[in-house]
Amino acid sequence: MIERLRRKAFLPESRKSLHIRFGIAEAAQLLGCSTNRIRMAEEDGRLPPAPASVSGRRMGYTVAELQHMRAVLGASPARASGDQTAIIAVQNFKGGVGKSTVTTHLAHYLAVQGYRVLVVDCDSQATTTTLFGFNPHFNITRAETLYPYLSIDPTEIDLHYAVKSTPWPNVDLIPSNLELFDVEYELAAAGSEVGSVLAARFRKLKQGLIDLAADYDVVLLDPPPALGTISLAVMQAANALLVPLAATTPDFCSTVQFLSMMEQVLQQLTQAGITVDYQFVRLICSKFDGNDPSHAMVRAILEQSFGPALLPVPILESAEISHAAMRMMTVYELEKPIGTPRTHKRCRANLDEAMRQVEQLVRQGWGRVEPSSEEELVHAA
């Protein structure tokens, strides 16, 4: 059934492709320059002429063309050579909080902004892999996941073998499928040596990601929603943590338990000689319904409990996100609204604002943005 849905969604090639385009005004905004500067670069030959339809109307620029424009005009937001690649784990032990949805939308938002992104699907449920247009049951084998690198008897010495191109020219993916869960079984079966084996796997995943990180600005890790071996390895490999949670009482309670458990786990990792150092730890409220009084009440509790650690702009519940997911897409990949234009515009504006919060945290780590005060964050909300 998944394969039938995939083929129907990606006709005629039955393969996902990217067709979105940006008008010159939106391109100028993304590049941080004027439309005149783009036109002048096209006139003097530094940029190719703007693509036009048969009728002569400007068709807009593709993501790949935007990347070329950034290089020519010196408008790339990429990190400097001395800046550390942001390796962000999008983690919560509670399922259903929108972890994979946040990961994929954040990846595509950063891609639109011009960053080089690597997404690593560490969850054997492979939702993120599916959203990138791959069927984990038919398109992905165990040899293409993290398994050959993390297994008890590894057949790969680095992670370069697993990196796949995606329809986005500046986003790569390490996919997953159900067989990745075998890593959990193998490590559990290691018996009395499990402590040393686990420590080795923790360090190995981190080193593998550091080796890959040299080619990217941001690495996004999507671990399983459970306290397993892979989740612990991801927590240790990351240098930043983003915790999605919904504005419901069960999600609040489970997130408090997750943070408490995480504190204990990090202490144990430190005692085992495994260092963990996060540039930032932030919570982001997902699936927020502003018209639901219970959501507003729980969000007030979240603000009181977590203060500035809770990002001020939540991700709103939107049918546009659900409709896009049914097509194995994100809102950023839609050529036109699925619902009403108003719903799409509101959803896209909210996603841009919510994802920009994470972008600013990354850029703060590079010394590009002055940290916002708590008062400014509250005012912005």
C-alpha cells in the first residue's frame, strides 16, 4: 500500500522530484539583496538570463538556481571554515509529537535559506525516509542504513557509503528501514561486554558524523522515540538538542520524565568517560491549536516551567501539513496549496517563523547573531 501511494504521489516518473520556484522578489528576499542587483547580474552576464515560459513570463528560480545565485552574488549563509557544524538531535521519547515532521520541515526550511543539510534517519520506523520520497520497504536495504557501520560486525569504516542525494540539491539523507532495529538486538546480545561495546558504538557514531559534517552546515538527527542504544548514541553524538512536544498534559508529563531521564543518562555517560556538550537545548511546541483552550492552558504551563528554553513560536496544527505528508512531502515542497490559499499561506508563514528560531540558534553558535534577551523572546511571541 505504501508503494502504491508513493507511485501515485510521484507520477509520472514514480520518483520524487522538486518543482518549486521562487519569483524574483522572493529570491531577492532570500538572498538579502535587491531585485535590481539580480537583474543587473543577469544583464552583465554574471547570472544566466531568468528562465521564461513560452509566453515570455518569468517562471521563477529553482532551489539549484538560487544556490548558484548565492555563490555568484556572495550571498551564501554557509558557515565559515572555523565554525562548528551544528549537529542537532530532534529527540523526545514520546511518540506522536511530530518529531519526524519537525526534522523534515526544518531540513527543507534550511535548504530554502541556502544551507547545506544532512539528515540522518536513525529511527527504524523510517518516517523521515518516507517523507523524503523513499519507500523504506522497497527502496532501502539494510546495507544502505546505519546498520553496516554500527553493527557488532561492521562492514563499513565510515558513513560515506550511506549518504544519498535527495530532490533537494543541498540536502542529503542517510535513510533507515525496519532492519536498523537489529542493531539494538545485537548490542543487547553482547552480554557481559555490552558496556564496552556500547561505549565504542557511542564514540563511533559521533566520529562518523564529525567526518561527514565537514561538508555540511547543519546535520539533523532523527532518533527513535525510545531510550534505546541508538537514541543514546545520537544524544552523545549531537552538539545541540531540539525537543518537540505537543500542548497536551500527557506530552508535558512525558517530556518532564524524558528530561529527568536524560539528565541521569548524561551523568552516567560522563562517568563512563563519554563527553556530551550541547550548544543549546530548546523545546518547541508542535501541533498547537490556538483555538483549543486546553492547548492554551498547557502552553502557559510550559512557559512557566521551561521559561526561555521553550521557543516562543509554536508550530501550529494545520491540515496543510497533514495533506502534504499524505503525499510524502513537506509544505515547502508544494507547488500550490492543497487546501485554501489562505490556509497554505498561514501555515507557511508559521513554519518559517518557527524554523527561523532554530536557524538563529545555529547562527548564534557561529557568532553571527547577537543572543536575544528573554524579554525580546517574550515580546516576539
